[in-house]
Amino acid sequence: MSLEPGKGLTAATLTTADGRTLRYVLAGEGGPVVVFEAGLGSCASMWLPAQRLVSASTRTVSYDRAGHGGSTPDTQPRTLARINE
């Protein structure tokens, strides 16, 4: 699976406070912003066709959950305190 989203979409990464990498894909302009949420075991690439269509009229973002696609795994327990960080 290629992590390159293709024409009209831009892939980028950010680094979390604990040093992990989160990959996301942006497209479009304006608002409201539409967020495409990948299901369990999926990544942003599942939304690219829909994201490409919706981004013709508004800003969109999709992302790879921890351990999927281009995002590094989260080795720590999922607690409310950590999610709030």
C-alpha cells in the first residue's frame, strides 16, 4: 500500500508529545472542516476517494490511527489522562 495520497491531497506528519508520529492527509479550503475517521484496523487511505470529492467544496482531513498506515504504534495504555494530552 502506497502512503502517497495522489493529486490534490497532501500528506504530512506531526509529532506527539511522547515522540510518536501521526500521519494525516489534507485537502480543500474553507469550512467547515470535514474529518474522515478511519475504522478499527484501517487507515486514511480508505477515505481518499471520498476525501477527494468532498474537498472540492470544503477543507478535509483524514488520519492514520496509531500503528496503522504511516503512524507509529502507541505502546502505552490508553487512559483518559493520556488521551487528554
